[in-house]
Amino acid sequence: MNDTVTPDWIAVDWGTTHMRAWAMSASGTVLAAATSDQGMGKLQRDGFEPALLDAVGPWINGPTTIIACGMVGSRQGWVEAPYAATPCPAMPETFVQAPTTTPGLSVHVIPGIKQVHPADVMRGEETQIAGFLARNPNWDGILCLPGTHTKWVHVSANEVVSFQTFMTGELFATLAEHTVLRHSIAADGWDDAAFSDGLSDAMGRPEKLAARLFSLRAESLLNAQPGATARARLSGLLIGAELAAAKPYWLGQQIAVIGAGGLAKTYVTALAAQHAPATQVQGEAITIAGLTAAYRRLKG
Amino acid sequence: MNDTVTPDWIAVDWGTTHMRAWAMSASGTVLAAATSDQGMGKLQRDGFEPALLDAVGPWINGPTTIIACGMVGSRQGWVEAPYAATPCPAMPETFVQAPTTTPGLSVHVIPGIKQVHPADVMRGEETQIAGFLARNPNWDGILCLPGTHTKWVHVSANEVVSFQTFMTGELFATLAEHTVLRHSIAADGWDDAAFSDGLSDAMGRPEKLAARLFSLRAESLLNAQPGATARARLSGLLIGAELAAAKPYWLGQQIAVIGAGGLAKTYVTALAAQHAPATQVQGEAITIAGLTAAYRRLKG
């Protein structure tokens, strides 16, 4: 925290578990950054403004515009920002203002996007998509946004055409932590060959997933399979099942994977094994670019 | 608990979370029953004998034979009873005696069964299989034993030929309790049509499972899908994925589903929808029949 920073506006990515904020210049330069563990999931409606001021108060000196994306705009968030429906631009025409008590503070929340059929929703990813399109105007293809709930998004003519969410990240965490597999899966470590094997097994016979899961336990009991091998194999099995189901999205398309470090790289590696080359794009920079695009739209 | 009972022997089914015991006559009649929440998962090696005496002490009056199956014979149990390897009879020739300090108490633990490739294990189900075969000698076909870890078992010529374990029950519980789906899935309630839809969706396109999971959340957010509907649909999706993967087991075979009440009935219904008629057999009676078969073998 730097109390000499005087931003023109503040960018906020407010998810379920964490909040990240950036002090911004009007031209879109990051002057300072702050984080907080006061995610949406921990806050009542009247807790958002105090949590925001805790994190970025020293940056606020007079009237301040704040642009926020993510679960802060959900029904359980600060203010509900109703979903736009596909097909639609990633960045909507208007935002929703959150109720505030601090004089001069105006908080604008970016709506998420819904798809009516098959039913699906996103909040936060739309801002990354808008940021990606701000940097790559008229880009046409498939964006993959790996995470707790990985999104595959078809983008064309600067619109979100359709998308599909996979619970792969949450499945991995819950299988490794809350089931009998916890005795067989290491908390870290990796095995490239086991990941590849799991990936190709699941791509070839995706319907076998539920049976292959227990074999991770049996292999550790009978053959002392190392925990890091089981960990990489589980990741391969789950990502393989996801790629098999998402094939109508990515086959023969231009692909970009948006995300930080390891997980996004794992998806790029998995797609490469299917002869589907993908570009990796850093997630945080793209989020800031999306919030900056929203600020520019607001300021007309 | 009835302290006037004088059994000829005691039958014990000792799993990870619970222990059930029956005071038995030599001819296999149940004289009394007892249960305990002192499952294998809660006990150190020296805790098993006291836990047993807590539950069945009043039945013990002089030398007593106890026959036990389940996780009590695992590496973390009272005594390790090494797995028999498929193909093998469900009931082995010999049992493993647990160390005891009470004079006259002899505890015989039934070994589980392993399959080397694909790696798989069972402990406790082998006794149910033996009980089923004791009642249905020379039966040939597929046994389905639904539970936390559902087993599909190919039985022929009074042997276990092969088997496959699915984590379906544990997946259901962990998805409903530990993921974002917990907000959308009711703790009870049911919807037959939603179960059938989920089942046929998953049977038709089993590779789509990971994507369909998140749609349960989206349907509740966008279309206020009731929690009981989501619960039945999740069950249909998971059992459908299991039936799709287990098809090489059950297709065109004689099938019996072993288990108590609701879950086993759900499998019978699901199989019927695939034109695969299955007989339902009560699990507890079959477990006791298996333990009785072991007692008879021990007594020669």
C-alpha cells in the first residue's frame, strides 16, 4: 500500500474468495496494486464498502471512480448486475452502480453474461474477454479460461457467441481433498508421463472416467504408485475428459488460453498433444485491460 | 443389546465408518444384533479389541469364535489380511487371526480380493459375493454392489473372474457437499423425470459429464431449478456415466443388485431403462450368509 498514490480511477476484480485492486492512471497505467482476502463469499451486502475502503482507502482523495468485475455483481454480492444474454458484446453498454455512503465514491459493476440454452453463466471472465478483444480487435476463435470453473468461449465479430463451463478445477480439488483419493494423491509434485497417459486415456475413452478415478487408489495400494504420479494422472484424466467434451469448441479453431502460470500452461500442453496449437496470454494484464476498456466506455 | 443371548459364534461386518455385529447360532440364525460407530477409520490397531468388547461383550461367555469381514482386515485395520488375486473363489481357504488379549476370544478376518490389472481392490464385498453364491450355487452373471464405491463383479463357476470399482457414491456426496453445486442441490427430495433425463443424457454422451455438472448450477441460477430436481438429475448423470462405462460388464448378462433400499433400487431402475432386467437382493442378509459360509468353512 502506498499512500502517496493519486490514481485517476481504481480497477477492481472481486471474486468469491479474494479481491484485487489497482490504482490506475486515465491512460491505463497501473500505479499501485492491493489485494484482500475479503471475497464476496465472506461479505454481507453492507460489508463491501468497508472492505473496499480497507484495501484502497489511502488511494481515495476526493471524487473517485471505481470499476469492478466478478462475483461482486452477483445476487449475493454488493449489487446485482443482471446478466447480458449471448450472443452479446463481452463489454455491455451500461454498468450497475453499487450503493455507497462515502461522498464522491462511485462504484460501477460490470454485468456477467448468461447463455439461456444450454444454461450457463460467467462473471468476471467477460471482462477478461473484453480485455483480450481490446488488445486483439476482431479476433475470431476460441478462448479457454482455465480455473476453478474453466470456460470455453466462442468469440466472433467482437461478440461472445456461446460458451461452456467445466467444473474441472473444482473437481480436481475436491477429489484430491475430500475423497478416498486423498490418501493416494500428493499435495504437490508432478509427473509429465503420468499426465500424458491420463490425458490420452481420457481423450480416447472419456466415458471411463468414473472407473479410472478409483484405479488411482488401487494403484497406490497394490503397486505403491507415488503421490505425485497420481496427482499428475488425475489432472490428465480430468483435463482429457474436458478436452473430449469441448472438442466441438476447439477443433480446427484459433485458440488462446488466458491465465497465469502453471494451469494455463497445462492446458496449452494438453491442446498441443491434440495437434491444436494455442497461445497463452497472461490473465492479470488481460483483466486490467478489460477494466480499462470499461472505464473508457464509462467516460465516453 | 441383550445380555441373556448365548451365541455359538459372532458375525462382524467392520467397515471404515461403522461396525455391525450379529450373535449367531451354529445353524446360521441371527439371535441378536449390535452396531457401533467405531469404524476402522477411527481406531488404532490396539483399539479394535476394546471396541469389539464394548459392542458385543455381553454375548461373550467362555471361548468365542468371531468371523469378521471388511476394512478391519486392511493395512490400517486390526490385522492385515492380504488380498487374494482374481480369478479366485469369493471365500478363501484360510482366514487371518487378529491378535487378542481376552482369553478364549478367537477373531478370524476374511481377506479381501485384488485384481492386478486393471488394479482394483475390494474388502467386505467378497463376503457378500460368497453369501450370494451360498444361496445361489453355480450362479453365473454380474453382481452389482452399489455404495460409496460401487463394484461390478463378474462371477462364473463359483469364482470372482474380474471386477471394476466406480467412485459414483462418493462423487455424488462430495459434489453435493463440497462444491459450488451445494447451493443448488437439496439434501433430500427426488424427481423421477429428472433422474431419467440425467441418466439418458449421460448414457448417450458420457464424455459430457464434466460440462453437465456446472449446468446444474446454471439451471438453478437462471431457471430456479428446484434442489430436489438437481439432486435427482445429478444422480442420473453419475449413474448414467457409470452404466455407460460398465456396459461391457452388464450387457446381455444375468444381473443381481445387492444392497439395501433406495440406492440399490435406483440401480435396478436405471438398468431397467437400458432393457437390462436385474434382481435386487437385500445386502444385510447376504452379508450374514457370507459370514456364515466362512464360519462353516472354519469349522470344517
